[in-house]
Amino acid sequence: MTDDAPAGGAAARSHRAALLREWPALVVGAGVAVGLAAELVGPGFRTGALVIAASVVLAAWLRALLPSDAAGVLAVRRRAVDVITLAVLGLGLTALALLVPPGG
């Protein structure tokens, strides 16, 4: 056994801990990935766009409710700026998804 083994285990544990600290961004990213997958396999663009929009609105809610240190990479600027930006983007994507005619 080498001296590197304990350090490697500690590095893996710290990597997992870092990922767990970023759970809000992982949840939002997973929602966006599901929306993109729905875009690829679905019959139209509306379902995927609504899933992506819901993920961005969820990001706004998470940023509004979580403390800045728990929000992880969702915390970019002041809380109000982040929440307003994400909410406008999410609601704009929702409007776009609902207003674009199906088919075409």
C-alpha cells in the first residue's frame, strides 16, 4: 500500500462532497437535460421547452429560498438580481413555448 491511497480516498470524498453542495445546480441541470431529451425524441418542441422553462423557474425559486452559501453556483450576483433574471428568463421561455404554433 502506498502513501497516495489515503489521499486519493480523501480526494474522492471531497469531490463527492463538492457535488452534494451543488445539488441545486445539479437538479436544475438535470431538468434542462430532460427537456433537451424531450426535444430530441418528442413530436414537437413545446414539451421540452416547457420542461426547460420549469427548470429555470425552479432555479429562481431555489435562489430565492436558499441561503447564498447553499445555493452554490446559482448565486452569481445579489439575490434579487439572480431571482429576477431567472424568473424573467423562465417565464419568457414559458410564453415562447406556449405562443409558438405547433407543427411547422
